[in-house]
Amino acid sequence: MVDEKEAPKNEEEAPPKKSKTLFFIIAGIALLLLAGGGFFAYTTFMAPPADEDPREPLGEMFALEPFVVNLADPTGKRYLKVQIALELENERAVANAERSVPKLRDTVISMLTALSFEEVMTPEGKIRIRDELLERFNVVMRPDRVRNIYFTEFVVQ
């Protein structure tokens, strides 16, 4: 009987074991609530509206006839064939471009015949040609503006 009396005293002295399961459940619920709240706040206040397209719409396109020009080469055997499309602001600019075709073609021919094979073949050279033509075209097209130039054909031989 002495053993029976001592046994209950040992049970009362030992603290009951708490399971960590309850802690993980509460932490998981709190994490889900935070993630859901963050997603709601982002989509409501910070995200751009889905119906707005951040890209600028494509302008009116105007294609020039292909150009075949001799490059500035001592042997005279190198030539460039290029076709250019212009992106313009509106229909009025297209009408202006149609009237300005001789000036635009002269601008391209004058510029390209002064280039060497080495200047034309590099990617940097093509970018430089595009940028310089864009500037020159905008001078010819005033008051309208050429937004961009696209090479639709570019062959060097």
C-alpha cells in the first residue's frame, strides 16, 4: 500500500506534456492569413489593371520599296539590299510619307552609299544605321514624326 500512495504523488509532480501540434496548427493558419492578406493587398492596390496594356500601340506602317546600293568599297564589288518599313503616328503622317518618298529614298541612298562593308555587317552598325536614318527621316517628315524604323530585308554581298 505504501507503493500506491507514493505513485499518485509522482504523477502530480510531473507537469503534463503539451503537444507541439497545436503550435504548428496556429502557426500554419497565421501564415495562410498573412499570405492571403498580402495577395489581396497586392492585387487591389499595387498591380496594374488587367485591361490596360503598358505597351504603346503599334502605329501606322509605311513600307518603302527595296534599296540596292553599292557600299563604299575600293573594289566596288560589295552591295547592300535593304527594305525599310516606317512606323508613323497616324494616317496624316502616312499621307505625308507618300508625298515625301523621293526625299526619303534620297536620304537612304545618300547615307548607305557612304558606309563600308565592315560598318554594315556588325550588329552595332545596324543599330547605328537605324538611329541615324530615324533622325534624318524625322527631319524630312516634319511636323509628323517617325516612331521607329524596321529593316524587313537586309542583305550584304
